Amino acid sequence: MSSDGDAPGFELPLRLFLAFRVIIDELHAELADQGHPDLRPMHGFVFQAIGPDGTTAVELGRRLGVSKQAAGKMVESLERIGYVERTADPSDARRKIVRLTARGADSLDRSARIFDRIRDDWVRRLGAGRVRALEHDLRQVTPADMWRLDFPGWFGTP
Amino acid sequence: MSSDGDAPGFELPLRLFLAFRVIIDELHAELADQGHPDLRPMHGFVFQAIGPDGTTAVELGRRLGVSKQAAGKMVESLERIGYVERTADPSDARRKIVRLTARGADSLDRSARIFDRIRDDWVRRLGAGRVRALEHDLRQVTPADMWRLDFPGWFGTP
DNA sequence: CTAAGTTAGACAATGTGGTTGTCCATATAG
DNA sequence: CTATATGGACAACCACATTGTCTAACTTAG
């Protein structure tokens, strides 16, 4: 085995997940402090998938890798807590465009700043070169398009 | 901002998650090929939490950060598909010891080998030093005890 | 222009996995 | 012996995903 003396293979995925979790937990603790206590971890990904121009529920489902029904329900719940709104598409009466509200956009701005701050923390702890190397290496082993996450219901049954 | 010119802060968590996901997807594709098509991503963590000596459902729930009832249901479903078994504890009539069956232990052995192989792939692609540095850096920013994952229901509502 | 096919969205039924609350049997401390 | 704590089972409930079906509206062929 070429891994003799190295960390066991299972440590890598575990540390990757824990590192992800640490960042997301910190993000949401901060967001809660800054007036967004109701946001859940996956909401940030949903907001990113909605994008600045808005989308439809079907397209959102496609981007996130879930059924259109699941996407529709998610939009509904985000609409209830005031983060997105649905408006009619003037050019297609079937479609309803999902857009971020001002509050939704605010949470996205704050998230970006918090993520940058967390990265700065890592730079302080590990060094700028290490963090850049980390990002570089992870880019090598992950798909190019970051937004195809597919993760809702990811731990469920097939 | 000290992040000027660097990757945006949100890339780091995303890449961490994607890297985790890539590994776990590969693991389960391999496991399915090797006769374990019914295993889900979280089962591996459950097996690790059960450990070689077995545990009780309550202790399992504590380790995984879920209620004892949730742990009990998970054990029940794993028992149905033949990966764990429950036996009485001779020294305490209340307790039932949950143990891996031979099939469960087999899946754990295979997982360990597959994880090592995936790590070897990363070594080939990134270099041994980079992978070791990656593991080292991730250890710096994650909790010491790897097994406190707390992740079931992690994306749900509070 | 119409007929056929496709697409967006809503609604219903279902399954899984989590939660809390309750209850009983068994251990353990005083 | 009694009081308390613990392990496990059972029930009700909730969140979130799934598939299937239905309608309305757009698109394309003829």
C-alpha cells in the first residue's frame, strides 16, 4: 500500500466535511447575530442558485438537483419568511419568476462578507500560501462548476 | 480587505463540500459494485460509531448527535438489511448491544480499502506532500474528535 | 388555424428520518 | 426498601424529499 505511514484514507473525507461544517456553523451563528436567525444552511445555496436575475422553480430544481416539486416547496417556505418573492413572467404566463427580496439580497451580502472574514481567519491561522494551496488542490479534485451541488436529501434513500 | 485578489470566501466551503461529496460518491459507487448496493452515505458513519465492540442505541445516538429514538430507528433499518444485529447484554437486562454482522464488518473493511485507494489517487494527482499538507491544515481548523459529526438532519429546520 | 407535443406549476399521496413525550423494566444510590 | 436514573419501545407529529397526476399555456408541424 502506498498509504503506509500516512493518515488512514477515511480521515480525508471526514476532515473535509468537518471543515465545511465548521465554516457553515460559524456563518449561521454570525447571520443570526446580524438579523437573519431563520436562515438554514441550505438557504445560502438556494439563494446563489436563484441568482441576481431570478429563476423559475423548475430551473431552480434542475440547478440544485432536486425535483421541481421540492424546489417549489422550498420557494414557498422562503417566500413565507420574506426572502424571496414570486412574480409573473410577462412573456410566459405559465412561468413565475422567483427573485430575492431586499432582505434576501441583504443576507447574501452579509454572507459574502462573513465568508471572507472566515477565510481571513484561516489565513491568519494557516498562512496565506497554505490557504491558496488548499483552494488550488481542492479545485483539482472537484468538478469545475461549483453550483451543481445536488445535496438536498443527499443522505436519504435513493 | 486582506482577501483582495484571492478567491472569494465562499469558494472554500463549497470546494470542501464538493471534495467530500466526490469521495463519498466514489466510495458508494465502488461499494455497490462490490456487493453493497444498499448502503447510504450515512451508514458508514453509523458503522464507525458502532465500533468493533458494539454499542447501545442510546450511546449511538449520543455519539452521532441524534435522539436515542432516531438512533433506534436507524439500527432497526440496518438490522432489516442485515448489517447489524442486536443481542442482549448479560450484565444489564435493559441494554441491547448493537453489533456489526459479518456483512457489516465486510462493508467496513471494503470501505477502508476504497478510502485508501481514493487517497492514493489524490496522491498521484496532487503529490504526497500536498495531500499530507491538506490533512495537516484541515486538522488545524477542525475539532479534534472526528466522530462527533452531528450531521443527521443537519439541513432541516431547528 | 388547428392538432400534437412540451413545459411550468399546483395538488395529492407516500416514504424516510428526525423530533418530543410517555411508559415500563431494570439498575443503582441512599 | 425506596427514590432516582437509565435503556428501550411505542406513538404522534413534523420537515422534506419523492413520484404521479392534472391543468394551463406555450411551441411546433402540417
